[in-house]
Amino acid sequence: MNTPLFGAFEGPKPGKHMLGPIQNLDAPMRHYGREDEVDFVIVGIGSAGGVLIQRLARAGFKVVGFDAGPFWDVERDWVSDEAGSHKLYWTDQRIIGGSTPIALGENNSGRGVGGGSVHWAAFAPRLHPSDFRVYSEDGVGVDWPMSYWDLKPYYELLEHEMPVSGPAYYPWGDPHGYPYGPHPVGGTGATLIEGCTKLGIRVSIGGPVAINSGSHGDRPHCIYRGFCIQGCKVGAKQSTLYSHVPDAIEHGAEIRDNCMVFRVNMKDGLTTGISYYDAQGNEREQKAKVVIVSGYAIETPRLLLNSACPGFENGLANSSGMLGKCLMVQAGDVVVGRYAEPVRMYKAPPAHALTEEFYETDPKRDFARGFAIQTVGPLPIAFSKQMMATKGAWGWGMRRAMMDYNHWSAIALLGELLPWEDNTVSIAKDVTDQHGIPVAHVRYNLHDNDKKLAAYGCKVVQDVQWAAGAEEVVSEQRFAHLVGAARMGSDSRSSVTTSFGRTHDVPNLFICDGSLFPTQGSANPGLTIQSLAARAGDYLIWQGDNILHRGQEREGTPPIRRDLSPRGTSGRGMPRLKSSQQRIEIGI
Amino acid sequence: MSLGSLVDRLLNGPGPGHTGGEPRPAATTSASAKDTELWPVEPTTGQPLQPRAQPGYYPGFHTLSQKDFWDEATRNLVLDRVENVPPIRFFSVEEAMLMEAVVNRLIPQDDREAAYRIPIVPQIDKKLYDNVIPGYCYEDMPPMQEAMRLGLQGIEAIAAHLFGKAFVDLGPLDQDQVLLTLHDGEPPAGDLIWKQMPVTHFWVQILSDCCEAYYAHPYAWDEIGFGGPAYPRGYYRLLNGEPEPWEAEEQRYAWAPPPSCLSYKDEAIGHGDIKFVPGQAASH
């Protein structure tokens, strides 16, 4: 089996911008002139920005998206290789500190169009209803300025638009089913199922994960090659680059890639647009009626802090002093178990089975909130670092441990850590990046509840590994995802934006990304980030020009624009199951 | 290995790449007693085991033989990694020789025939020269280039303190003793250096760099039975650790590390007291 039947794989077709093996950008992109004032500028076309630009373009607005990284042609730019995928991550300089410094870069920060959704593992669980009422129910953290039920219709929309594959009945939080069938189980999933079943823990198999279990439009189904977080060349795993950006371009959006925005410009208390360095390093300006910052939980506060100006000396939208505070990560301890028989955990998506049985606060435990348990599938380089961290392996010990790579199975904790004001993003004034822009200084400290939760959760995951028959179990402390640092809230004294991401201080300046999260639950944030973006889109479209003047806004909640879904997504998939709270909806 | 040939290897790589499926016939080598000390041993008899073209439990498995099934961008990248070993541009000749000696203990390859060793120092040099930063820097640590130079000075200081010799002139056990003090977070010399950066941060940086180079190479994938690039073909056999038709069944053999090493015991870095962030790839 050394030669393909029809010769070596030929690769991309000349002259086509390929988004996967079949999908390509066939519509020419619109280009606005240098003096044109557009309706919206979005800074960062990642998980949130990718959805929002699609909504605004489809509604007919003039919108330009900026991204510091490239507009990937995935057939040419991406590789099926761990070391070769470094460029997918945000690797500009940042300084880390605090009592528990958080690894950035490939751990949690994306770069280029699609942003973090390019390298996420694509677990797509919803938050639970309790996540929106953490302070009311548990006396910790803070409540969201919205409820689960406000966001639920957008979860349902995005689960079709991504789309999400998963079981027909998902029992946790607000029980629901998924529009597309679950994936088959791989080696790590089999371990998780075996261990959980022995311990009487319910487990969800084959999802929820935003990876095609069947082909979907011009996007093929998953081929189980395991390189999800190196960027899915297959086109099966959702990123906004695949699911929303092509529709945005088709409807007249412009995306300027390799353009680093360094300042939000202000005049008379309103923003007038942004200044950026273009791909050649020239300083440019783009005028806009509304600016939306979608740079994720470090770059968003960095840009707004770096945009300080007369009247906004502490940074834009920072009258509360909360900008850059309450940055959150999730406890992501990786627990690896070695088995007598081979597992080969590099096959199948790293994300394909999980349990949320420990998600909610349990009065029998000595900490608030809870955690999920999920499969992971580290490739050799990541796994060698786990051997270094868990076993202290080096030298011959490393070589020996790694020869057993195929016998290990990796399962991880995903635990809710609470928002604390001493977990911050600030500006390191004496360190600048390659453009000369001051970089972010990220400090992180664990608090008592966080430590207890992580320790307890890690013990449960170890129990699962032992129950599944592992012969050796070791654990590594790790932290996943980045949210918070520009949180939404109903009180302008303790938050940066409203629930629609509108900043309390500047009427036409919005934030739309994970930095809005007041708390984070134990769900991977991707689905919630994209759902919030769709909701913010509906708000912006509904308000129109009213947004430019404080006090002229429409009151209430915008209608849900199901008609703005990307082509071929709305109403597809399995009809919904009846949930405990809502009447049956057949399709959308 | 003579000084001249070491420098030659550093500057020119391990020789012409070979990207076909089958390993080349073993070169005839006359091993000196000093070399056999470095070889892994048969655990019951203690007899040194001859180096192999492909150590590990998957004889006959060659990821590179599947290269025609890979997409073009991946094929070009991986073949370039195998065939074109980057030149030494960051390290001075002295630094490169010290690095080579250190790396030979951090990821020893004495069980590999010389033609099948994986170049590590040139990849680390390239990363430092091209300034491929991980996207963050500890507030209590200098930039990685400066950290690497400081760390190498620290290693020399410890070697001088413990044995009164340069690191490269030490035997394998003594070299491991020097490195073990870094692993344990208890360097007995070089205080001024370790005040500028925590020793554990340096240990994690240099060992991570070695792992990133070694386990990025197809020979290492063959050794551990990893399937390698898998687009556009994908995998079919997801369960029970079964190999694909083009992969190989595991065939284990017994081996123990050479007696001339201290890197075999699994003990937490810094005795587990020191917090650090390995910064491994996102896994969820």
C-alpha cells in the first residue's frame, strides 16, 4: 500500500482560494476605498468576528473586518503536521506572571481569519441555565445580565450553522438533542466510556462536537485523522473560516488580512474608526460609524487600553476600572493513563466524548461550582511534554516513555474557575511587539475555591482512568481557554458592556468575543462565543442608526433573524426533541 | 567522535537525507568500548544492544513510505525537514558543541545507527535564530535567546563546580549528574544566573525544544508507532489500538537504559515543589 491508485494527491487547483478540498471562495471580494466611511469595522475575524461579519453583511451593511493574521488558503497554507502548525497560533510577544502563569500561544490563542476556531478541538456544549446565575445560586462570582433562555435560540441556530454533531438526547443542563448524528468512538473515548460506566457516571459519546459526521454542503465529513487542533484541512471541523466567512464575502463584506489594528480613534466621545498597520507596515486609517472589537480576552483589552486618549485616560470603555480584570481560564488538568493493550490515541478527533455529571455545585463538596471530563488526544510532541511535566521524564526515561505512546490514553478535566479581580490583562509599557505596540502583561492567580475544585476534579478523572483498567496514571496541571477581561453586566460601575456587547462609555463602540463572559461554567466557550455574536448581530441590525446616539435606542429584545443563517444551514438536520422547558419546535 | 567530525556534523547535518521507505543497510562500524558503554542493554544479561536503524517496537513501519498519500503542502514540509538540516547560525562553535553534548544526554540517541540519528541542535538553533517565540515570556525570565545562553553558562558553572572540568569533557554519568541538578531544581553553582531566571523555566525550555525537534521527525514517528500525516486519506480503524493496513503491529522487546545514565528514574521536576507551565499544544 505504498502508492495511491491514481497517483500522489495533487493538491490545490490553480487560481482558487481553497477552504478545504472542495470549498473555495468563488465570489470576488469587495474592496472599500481609503476615504470611504463604512457602517461597521470588526477588529479580529475569529470565532465571534467571523459570525458577526456574516450577519452584518447578509443584512446589507457596509462592513470591513480586520485580522492581524492571514486569510488562510488551507490547502496551501496548512499541514497535517504538529510542528508545522505553529503559525496558526498567536505568537506575538506577551508577558506572563502571577502565582500561576498561564501558557499562551498554542495553548489558547489563534491568529488569522477564523482565529481560535481554527485550532479549537471543537467541543461545543452549551452553558447550563445555572451558569447565568452563579452569584444568585451559589454566592460566588457574578450573575450574567441575561439568562440561559435569552441565549437558547442562538445556541439552536449556531448548532445548525456550525453544525454540531452529538447524541439525540443530551441529559445535562437544559436537556436537548443535536441536529447531526454522533461520531464513532476512538481509543480515548473508549477509555472514558469504560471508566465512567464502571463508576456509574453517565457519559456522552461522539459529541457534542462541531465536526461534520456527514458531508455538509461543500464541507466533507470527518476522516478521523486526529489533527483537529492543527487546523482541519479536511473542512469537517467548524471554524468560522469555513462556516461563516464565505457567506460574508458573498454578501459584500471585505476582510483585510495581515492588518494589525493598534488604536480605536475617538472624537467627541464617539469612535470614528480605527488605525492600523497594513500588510506592508504602512500606517492606515479606516473610518466607520461603529467599531466592534473582537480580539479575544487578551488582545481586546490590550487594544482598548492602548487607545487611551484625553477623556479616556485609563483606556477606552474603562470608567468602571473593570477593563482587563477578571480574566478567566478553565482548569484543564490532563490525566494520562497507560494501558496494557494499545490505544493509539492519535486517531479520531481529540474531542469526542465527555461527561457533565459533576457540572453543578454539590453541597457535599467543599467548593462551589463543578467541572466536566473530556477526551483529549495529544500528538507526539504534546505528549512528550506531558511526560516531561507528569513524570519528570528526560533522557532515556523520555525515550522509554515515548516508545509506549500508543499505550496511553489522555482524559482531561474542564473545571470552572471563578472571576477574580487580581487576574488581569494590563500593558507592559517597556515591551513592544514587532510593530512597536506595547504588549499585554497577563497575570493569573489561583484562589482557594479554584484549587479545591481542580484537585477534586483531577482525582475523579484519575479514578476514571483506574476504573478503565489503567496500569499507571499521572496528571499534569494545565489551563484551557481564555475568557473574561471585558465583562458584560447590567451595572456600568462594575462591567464594561451591556449584554449585547455595547460599551457603557462609548455608544458606538462594541466588544464581541469571549472577553464578555462574566463567569464561564465548565463548558468549552466556543459555541457560547459564536452564539453571543449572532445575538449581537441581531441587536446591531435592529438598532440601525439609532446606535449612534445614546438614548435613541429601541427598547427591548431584537427579533431573532433566522433568515440570516448562512445558506444551506437553517432547518437542516434532525428535528428537535422536546426539552423540559420549551414546546416542540420542528426544525427552525 | 572527533572534534572535527562533530563540528562537521553540526554544520552539515547527519548526511544526505533518505526519504524512501526502507532503511539503508546498516553501516559497518567498529564500536569502541567507550561507545558500547552508551548503548542500552539487554535487561537480564546486561549485554549492550547493538544500535538499530529503527529502535522501537514497530519494525518495518515507515511513515515516509506513505508520503504519496499525503497532501502536497505536508509532503513538502516533512521532506524538507528530513532532507535539509538547517545550518548553525545562532550558536557559536563552542556553544554548538556544548549544546550537542547536553542534547545527547537530554534525548540520547546512542541506540540509533549514526545515519539514523535525528538532528536536534540545528532545529533549536533555527528556532532561536529565526526568533520563533512561543507567544509568551515569563515576567521573571529574559527572552529565550538570552535564556539559552545564560543556561549554557549555568551548565558550565555546575560542571566546573562539581567536577572541575568542562561539560563536554565529562563522562556520561557525570554529565547526567550536572543535568540532574537542573531537573531537580537544585543547581549547586551559578547563583547569579539562576537569579535571572528560575532554573525550572530553563529546564522546561531546553527539554521542550529537544522534544519538539525529535518527535517532529518521521524516524521518531516510526519508533513510537505514530501514523504521521493522514490527510487526505484518514484513518479507518479507530478502536482497540488496531493498526491501519499500512501501519504495523507492535513487537515489544526488552531493553534497559545503559548503566552510564541517571535519566531513567521518573521523578517530578524540582521534586514537584516548583510550579511551571509546559505550554503544550492546546488539547481541548
